[in-house]
Amino acid sequence: MTLDAALYREQGYVLCRRFFDPDEVAAIHAEAKAVFAAQMRRHGLIGQGEVDEAAFTEAMFRLFEIDLPAFSNCGKQAQHLISLHRLSLDERIVEGLRTLGLGFPNISTRPVLYFNHPRLAKKEVYWRLALHQDWRSMQGSLDSTVVWLPLVDIDRRLGALEVLPGSHKRGLVEADMEDGYGHISEAARAGIDEGQLISVEVERGDALFFSTFLLHQSGTNVSDAIRWSCHFRYNDLAEASFVERGFPHPYVYHPVEEALTPGFPPPDMVRDYFESAGEDRPPIKSVAAG
């Protein structure tokens, strides 16, 4: 599909229907769910067989309630799915970015996979984001772009993304940084007509390309379902101001130094694991942190 570059420049976003085969995106969704399912089974929240969507969703809520550390770690592991990263590098996206004017598309930061619902969040910012611009946290090229994908069909009830057409031309709007996001300040909001926000309802396989200067916010999920989505961020290494500023990069990645599971693994467990072959390997016993 060819993106409409003129429309993108005018309104700050362009929605591409069926940009991907829905089955490609469904595979990522299935793998993300499989990460959580492993911990659900450990806690006896679901069985070994097929689980319908309603039962899986309820098990997500229960896992969040009874083992928040494991739930959080599932969320972290889901960010590193090979299928998710592979899609972020897909040539269809790269060509789309070039069509929109990025001369040297480059990854800004790692892909992000979301699973949003009020019952899966300790703070509102973890399930619904107020009006913001992504550029403030990225600080990249002027033509930096976000590619946002629904992993399920998302309508208004499920909290469809809301965008303000043409707002990218305002440039960087005054905001307050909180939890990694630049929330538009109260003073700046006074000059913004939020009645012009448009709800972008999407289906699995659709792709929304938008400028990192576009004002947007999460819709409100008033359903019993989880809003599954992901997004990829890109900079343009050929954009003059980005080159002049020396390619600033605000993301910091480093490992923690303390042992996450103290005393693990004991030497005999490692030896037994590698000396056992295939199906003959003994099961690894549950190890509790602490």
C-alpha cells in the first residue's frame, strides 16, 4: 500500500487499512498472551488446553492481583518477542517511512507492546495517556515518526486512539514530564480545542503512521476487554537538525547489578540440566525469590 504523503504532511497522520495481513499481527498477539499464560498456569489460573478470550482476560486480572512482580516481568518479556521486533524492521514499514520523506530511517527505541485496562494498572498513566506528543520523550529528528498497530480490533469502547488533525504544525507544546511522557500542561491545553479530537477506530492489520509532534491521547476503555496494541518509533538520520545536534539519544538501557533470584542457580542444577538430554531432562523445580 502506498502512503499518502501529502495527506500526512497536512494532518500529521495517515491511517493505512490492511497494511499487514491480520494473521501476521495475530501471531504477535498470540505470542504475547503465551508469555502471560505460562505464569497463569504456574498459579493454576488456567489449564493446559485452549482458553477462550473471556477466561484468559479474567486470568490476566487475577495474575495482576496475586503476583504483580510476575505479571510485570511478563510485560517486560513481551516487549522482546522476536516476532514483534521483526515486524518493526519490516520492509513495508521502511518503505512507508521513505514515502513520508525520511531519507535515512533509523530505529529510535525498542518496540513497545501495550495491554491496557483499568484493572491492569496501579496508576492511570499505565492504561490511559492524556494529551501528549511523543517527540518530547524521543527528542529526535523533526520528521520522526510513530507507527502504531492494533493487535486486536479497537473501537471507541475499547479506547481507540484520539488524534488532533494538523496539531503537529504547532511544534513542541509546553508539557510536564511524568512517567516518561510529556503531558500537555494546563496552560497549553487552554489554547487547544479538544473538541476537534478524532477517534481513530482500527482493525487488526491496520497501521497508523503519525508525526511525533501530533497531539494525541488514549481513548477510555469502558469495556471488559484488554486493549492490545504496539508501536514503533523511528528517526531520520538524514534530517539536518538531528545531524547538527549530534544525534541526541535519551533512552538509557543497562542491567541491574543485584541478583534477581538470590542463590540461583546452584551448580548441581546447571550440571544436571546440561547432562540430561531432551525429554529426559528433569523438570526445574519452582524457585521462590527472596
